[in-house]
Amino acid sequence: MKKKTKILLVAAVSIALVILFGNKGFMDAYRSYKEIGKKSEMIEHARYSLDSLQTEYIHLKQDTSYIEQIAREKLGMAGKNELIIKFVEEE
């Protein structure tokens, strides 16, 4: 090969490597794209959780029957003149 062709080939390969793997190159952009996708999923999950918590807050603030249900299920509380019976499995 001629000297000019070799120099041109080395220069082209060098430029391609810099474009692909260099600082702010294609691979860095691809990694950033993937990271944005992950962050977007996390944001969507956080929004879903926020919506659920806001709904729960509204129920707890306004719905006395919901508060009573939560007190019974999660806290094991009973109403007036009620008796709680717990069944325990024998070992």
C-alpha cells in the first residue's frame, strides 16, 4: 500500500475509535440513553406510589368506615361490644 493510504487508514480508524469510545462518544451516549430509561421507570414507579399514597390519605382523612377497617385488619382492634377470637395452629 502507498504511504498516503496507510496514513489515511490509520487516521480513519483513529477517528472511528474516538467517535465510538472517546469522551462523549457514541458508547457514552448509549450508556446515558440506557440510564435515562432506568430513571424514567423509577419515576413512573414513584408516581404510581405517590398516587396510591394520596388515595390512601384521602380515605384516611374522610372515610370513617375505611379507618375502622384498617384498625380491625392491621391493628387487631375491635368495636364496642365485640370480642376478638384468634385461632392458633397447634405445633
